[in-house]
Amino acid sequence: MTRYTGKDLVIKWGGTVISGDQRTFTTSETADTIDSTAGADTRKQWLTGATDGEASATILAGTAGTANYNALEPGNSGTLYWAPEGTAAGKQTKSALALVTSRDSEYPYDGLVVVSPKWKLTGAVTGGTA
């Protein structure tokens, strides 16, 4: 099985590239289940309910990172795009409409400053290729 590392990851938020200094990027997709068991069923029966998703990142803050910081303001909505293997032709890409739900900043005394945004995926994740 072919494997790859996260160093080639490209993340764009509303057209602004926010990757390059990322430490982590995580996505999570879920589906609700609805119990449809009834009557003489001897085994539980399930239907698929609504789907949901979210994403989060940890990004090193740059000395001139105002544009990225402003783009990640909670309440901003747009398209979240990510290319896990980079943007070379034929590599996988994913995107979804999303909403920034939070933006945490950490300013350690003796360490790198990081910004950690979280998104709620408000649309289906669409896969494609670069």
C-alpha cells in the first residue's frame, strides 16, 4: 500500500492559502443513525440520518500573518479546500462549504505562536483530483 506524509498538504480557506506552516489538519465526518426497529424484528434495524462534519488545524503564526488571521475570524463562511498529497496533477483534493466556529491563539513564553481554527462543514465533502 502506498503511503504519504502530511508535509505536502495544501489548505485553502476562501481562496487564501493557510498551509505551509501547519502542524496538524484534522477532518471528521459523521452520520446520525435512526433506530427503525419494530414489531417482530429480532435484530435492530437502522436508517441513516443527517450527516455532519468538522475540521480543525494548528498553524504556526507568521510575523506578517494578519491576512490569514483575519480570514479565520469566527463566523466567516466560505469554501474549505484541502489537497492531502499536494496539488500535482492527479492527486486527490477535497472541499466543502464551511463556517469558522472558533479561532484559538496560543502565545507561549518560550515557544512558537500558533493559531488553531475550527470549522463546521455545512456542505457535503466533495472529492476530486488536482
